[in-house]
Amino acid sequence: MSSTNQEINENETKYQRNFGAHVPGMNNKQVVEYYDQWAENYDGDLDASVYRGPQIAADLCNIFISNKNLRIIDIGAGTGFCGHFLKQHGFTQIDAIDPSASMIKVAKSKNIYQNLFVEGISGDVQTSIETGTYDVGVLSGAFGEGHIPCEGVKEIARLVKPNGKIILVMRKEYLNYVKDYVNKLEPMMKKMEDEGIWTRSAFFEVENYSFDKAGLVCVFRRN
């Protein structure tokens, strides 16, 4: 087998493992259980050659945020990919929140985060984190089938203090087929803007977010 064919086969295997966390019809409990089982191999399967989302999110933090000592919450932090890149950019006060205890265990071993919360973002139950705790909320890869629900963006906003930044990066195509997002997520973001909860700072597409698929970047200022 040529090295090119081997790389294609390896990437297909990685894609299928990632798809296992995004199967249509999965609920949040099933998603968390999948991540718990996947945690030990996650970093190898979703390395930077196939998944650029966390680096994109961290790079955006570096662009929009000049003070490297601001408090950041990495939402859906997983094993700490985004935190790793944030730390490389010089950010010093980073916390993590993720519903998978196994993923958080891996993230903790990397000594990136000050505080780690094994909690999920839901649409109807607040996390244990106090309102307005953080200057920045950053998210990459935490949207998807059975992941953070549409209404969860309200909880994300609640965690960030006034004038803070919220940086959300997701796979663009999820807006077209994830049932909870189709004709719901973007209108919810717009509604929150109309209600004065946040103000849009940037909204654009990026190439090669994950597995050569486009990503969507949404940046807001908390009001």
C-alpha cells in the first residue's frame, strides 16, 4: 500500500470515529458515553491534520483579545486541544468545562487549566458557574448532534461578563442537518442580539475546519 493510500485509509478511520459522536438521533447521554469511551484515543484520532477547529478558535482569541491575563472558559473543552493552543498564545487563566469525566481527566493531565468542571451546557439547567465569571468564552467542536442544544447559547452567554467576548467555532454544515439547529440556532443568536444580550462582532466561514469541511465562526461581545 502506498503512503498516500495509507493516509487516506487512516483519515477515513479517524472520520468514522468522529462520526460516532455525531450520529443522527443520538441524545446527549449517548454522546457523553461515547466520548468517555473515546477519551484515551481522542488526541490521536483528531490531530491537527484532520481537525483545525481548536487552533482556529485559539487563534481568534489571540486576534480579538490583547490581555493575556483575562479569565477564559473553554466550553466543551474535551481533552484540552483548544486550551493547548491558548496556552501557546500566552493566555494564563483558562478553565475548562465538559460533560465527559474521561475527557476532562485527560485534559487535567496536561496542566493547562486552573479549574475543570465536569458539566454540560444544556438549554434548561444552569451550570454551577456563577453568572459573569469570565472575560472570554470560547468553544470549538461542542456543537453537533446531541451536543450543546440550541438554547444552550443562553447559558454560554451567562458565563461571560459584560463587554466580554464569546467566540464560537463549529462545522458549518450542522446548520443544515442537525435537527436542533436547522432554522433555530442562527435565529436564536439573532434573537439574543435583538434582546440586547450580546452584539455580533464577526460572522464568517473558514476553510478546512475539520476533515476538509468548512467551519463557521461567530464572535459576540457580551452586553
